[in-house]
Amino acid sequence: MSRRSVEDDVLSELDGAPLDGLRFCAKVYAAFESFRSMPDGRDRLRLRATSAHKKLLEELLPICRYVQNYYRVGRYIAVRWVRGSQPFDAELHQSGDYIAQGYYPALAYLEATSAMHENEHWTWKLLSQGKPAFAPDGISKSKGKPIQSEPVVFANNEHVEAFVPIVLAQISKKAQIAYPADTSLVVQCSLNSLYTSSDWTLLLEEVRRQLPSHAFHEILMLDGRTEMATVL
């Protein structure tokens, strides 16, 4: 069996099967470790070598972050992830007193998206080659020449101001799609520099201020590299 088939088989165990949210997370994390332990596993994950890698990193892991952010006493969440072209990434079947009292719907949906600098994938390439990679703004790529990454200096809040339109563009793109009622959006950010907690707060404030009209139940914005996660 080819490695690609093995990777697809790992995710097929999750496809279409309703699972308690915490069990779902455990299975996703086990899949991550399985991918990581394969030959060249770290580089293949970093480069999103197959559609299975991409779905794991940009769909399944963000769903887990949502579940772990909200699963609690009185709000039990079961996840049914569907690998296909339907207008959502996962169904959420919710139960408990909060649902019985009408605070949350019994059936909801999740859609995940990624917000990143257009050069972010070049930083993955450099790192997989064992080369240093600075902020994606400092990446230069010319035809026939190796990728170059130079340090970038940001003054004051320039890095935050540059990332705001990247997030807004992804939200606007998803807002134009017709989703089922009670669909929430998870925006996983690959930030364009090192962010302090105050940088993250400023990013949220600016995104909220310029947030386009949308029909999502809520939008959860998270940093893919840290524990920062906030509802807009």
C-alpha cells in the first residue's frame, strides 16, 4: 500500500462517523502523530504534501480547537466530519441542559478557513530544506533562483495592520457562500510575525471594526501556533 493510501486510510476512520467531541479530538491528534511518525512525516505535514495533510491541518485541527473551546458540562458536542464538497466541514450534534433550555441549537455546523500571507508556503519550503525563514514579508522568489528570506523590521503596529485585510478577505469570501442555518466559522491564522497578547487584541479590534456583513452564528478566530482563540 502506498504512503498516500495509508494517509487517506487514517482520515477515513473519521469520515462521516458521529463521535463524541472529545473522542473526535483524540482521534484527530492520533492521526497527526501517525502522519508525523511516517518517513519524512514532519516535512510532509509542513508542506501539506497531500490533500489528507491539508485537511488534517486546515480543517480537522481547527474543528478540534472549536470543540475544546466550547465543550463543557451542559453542552456536550458530538462531531460528524464529512469529507466531501458539501457546504460545511462538520456537523455538530449538541445535547445537555444548555441545549434543552434553548441557549444553543441541537444541530449546528462548522466551516473552517485559513488566513495567511501569500508567501507563507515559501516559509514552509525553506524550513523543510533546513534553511532559516523570517517573516513572509521578507520572502523573495525569482524564476530560476533559490528562495530568499530576509529579516523584516516592522514599526509599531505595521505587522498587525498588514494582517487585518488578510483575515477580512477570508471572512468576506466565506460570507458569500450559502451555508445551513447555525453555521459557525473558524478562522485559523498563520500570523505574519511574532505577536504579543496586545498585538492579538489589536488584530481582533481591527477585524471587528471592519467586519463585513455575514450570516454566521459566530466567528471563532484562532492562532494556529499558540493557544490564542477569541470569538469576534
